[in-house]
Amino acid sequence: MSETITLFRPTGKNELALIEASDFTAFPPRLPEQPIFYPVLNEEYATQIARDWNAKYNADKVGYVTKFAVRKDFLDNYETKIVGGATHEEYWILAEDLEEFNRNIIGKIEVIAEFAG
């Protein structure tokens, strides 16, 4: 069995609908203006984005936190980035690598929290 790393991703309603359409096995392709996919390394950071950004500023006023496992040997090809405080750690996955990223998800993408604005 491959070693995995647990990651989190804050999402809005539209992205979550696309994840659900994949039977909770994949993230949707990025939009042209979104060259990077940003999964984060801790629940606290994902919660902060879902609660304090998605639920307040997205048109649908809702934010979700997803949790999922990715093969470590795939993630070893990427560095993590700190983009604020110490808990603001994320991977920067190029949009063209997202399909391969999805193939390296082990199990289902879980919704672990929901926030309404």
C-alpha cells in the first residue's frame, strides 16, 4: 500500500457539485484564469478559507472543507509553500497536472465541514 498525505481543500458550492459528479473521486479542471490548484496541508487553514472567504464572498454564500489522501510519491514532486502564517501551507499543483493529481487520490474526497454566510 502506498504511503499517503492527507490534504484539505476549501470549496464553494459549484466546485463541490463537480466533485460530487465524479463520485467524490476527482477535482474539476481549473478554469483558464486559474493556472494553479491549491490543496492545503491542514484543516485549520482550509476552515479559515471556507468560513472566512467562501461563505462570505462567494455568490452562493457557502463554503465547504474537503479532506482526501494523495500518494506521497506523487506529492514528492512538489514543494509546499507557506503563504501567510505558519499554518498557511499549501501545494501548488499546475493546472495541467491536475488530472494526474486526481489519479493519485486514494479513496474518496470527504466533506468534513460546511459554513454558511
